[in-house]
Amino acid sequence: MHRKSDFGWPGPQETFQTSDGANANRVGPDGQTVGLFKNSPQAFPGYTLFAPKHHTLIYLIDNQGRAVHQWKSQYEPGQSVYLLENGHLLHCCFTRNKGFTRGGEGGRLEEFDWDGNLVWEFEYSSDKYLSHHDVKPLPNGNILMLAVEKKSYEECLAAGFDPGMLRDEQLFPEHIIEVQPTRPKGGQIVLSARGCNEIWVIDHSTTTKEAAGHTGGKGGKPFGPQRPVWKYQAKNPTDFYSSEISGAHRLPNGNTLICAGVRGVFFEITPAGETVWEYVNPVVHDGVLAQGKRSGQEDEPTNTVFRAYRYPPDYPGLVGKDLTPGGKLEDVVTRQGEPGRPQRPQ
């Protein structure tokens, strides 16, 4: 599975390779094309959070595919969303900065309380830099943010770049910022770099001088593993392919929740590769697809999703919250107008 740069998690790694497992073009019983396709007893119990890529609503659904909560922003996602342990939602925003058009644009971070009130906001967007894709909440309340900055041809030459390698006569190097730092911390920062086909591990305590070499920081040496210890691909590899975005989330019971982002498909697999939960996002930019309609086909809009996360019922951010299930997202489609066309959620 291909995906843009994003944060991982420190500590012993189980790296994996994926190739796809749920076919987004499948049609279920009675012509079903969206919503919940499978929910077996082996699925990890909890609530799945996701933000349709071209919509301003963020959803939390149960394993039956029923909405238990939602938030609304003025911005489309850019790109991740997280449920914090205090029950607040952290939402990356797409600000449409026209100076950066290379995919995954962001520029803004919002925090909403459970009731949908905006309690904090932060913009990192200019003609020189832009946050993008993903963030990582830290235990002390700070937030790591991926960002890109624009370097001119002259700046690249001054830094020692070979002019023959500057195809576009400018560069967009990556950097990481920590918002509102309050005290020193240890630990390692893990992120994947799509263009390099590599996973990078940065020792948080490494100094600028040490970063020029191969030692230093609290870790003091290179970080493994050298090869994947587990991998997954579909029996028919072409069933599982997403050209960009997407991701995977290891669950506490050892299962893995995979988001095939371009297709808007979420599915959970066991360590043995058995699919035990499967869901197709029905939400597109102008509403909700009716059953029988398929994203990206017959002139239908796409249902892409950057990432999906599953939170257990005892997650601190859910304790004491009203999680009474409502209807399924696809059930809000009205039957007015042309039958089967996407309609704005009620």
C-alpha cells in the first residue's frame, strides 16, 4: 500500500506490507454497495473514527456501522483526525493554500470538544511553509506536525545541491514542528517517507550537531528492524490497491484495521489474514451515496478517506459519553429528486 509521509509509533516495530483485501467494487446482497459488509465475533469491539476526505463532517461509528457521534468543521480534512483522551477531537484542516499543490495539503489544526465547540486552533500556512497530512499528539499535550517548506533555486545552490538534480528549480523539503513545547522529552519519532520508500526513526533528543553523523541522542545507535516480521496481501492482489493516502492501525487484540483510502474501504484482518470486519464509506463531497451506487463509477463522486482509527469502549475519551447508536450513515439519504443520487445528510 502506498501512502504519504506520516507519523508512526516508537518502540519495537512490527513493520508490514499490504497489497489490498476488500474489493471496493463488490456488490453485496440486495444490491448493497456501501456501509457495513461484515462484522464477525473476531472483530475488535470499539468505535471507528474517520473523516471523509471531501466532506466537513467527522464520524464515529460502532462495529454495526451505526453513527454514535459526529463533529462538523468549516474545513475539509487535511488529512488526519484523532480522538484525544479528554474526549476532544483533533482535526487537521485543508486551507487551500495555492502555493502548495503537491497533495496532502493542510495548513490548520483544530480542536473541538465532545459537543462540537471549537476550543483551540492553530495555523501553519504561508507562502513559505505548510503543515500537511498528519500530526502526533504527545503525552504532555504538545503536538508534533509534519510540514513542508519551499526553498528557491538560489537557496538550494547555497546549501550545496547539484543544479542538475533540481528538476523544478526549487525544493520542498520536509520538516517537523512541535507546537507549544513546554519541557524537554525523550522518545523516538517514527515516520514513513513515501518518496524514499523508507521508514525514518528520529531520536527526539538528538542535537543539531549529532544529527550530522550517525550517533548521538539517548538511543545512541541505529534502530531496527531490518525486514518485515509480518505482511499481508489479498489472495487476488489487484483487489487491494490504493495509489495514495491510506494506512493501517494495529488493534489491541492483534488484529489490524486497514484503510484503503482511495476506495474508502475499511477492513479488519486477523494475524492469519482473515477479514473479520468490512465497511465502505458512503459519504462523498455532496452527501451520501444510496445503495446500488458505487464511488467513482457512473460519474459518481469519490468516497476517499485518509485514515481510520478504532477506539476501544474503555478508551478514556469515551468514558461517560453518550454513545447511543443512531442510524447508519447511508440511511440518511432522502428519496427526493433523482433516485439514488447523493443527498445532503439530514
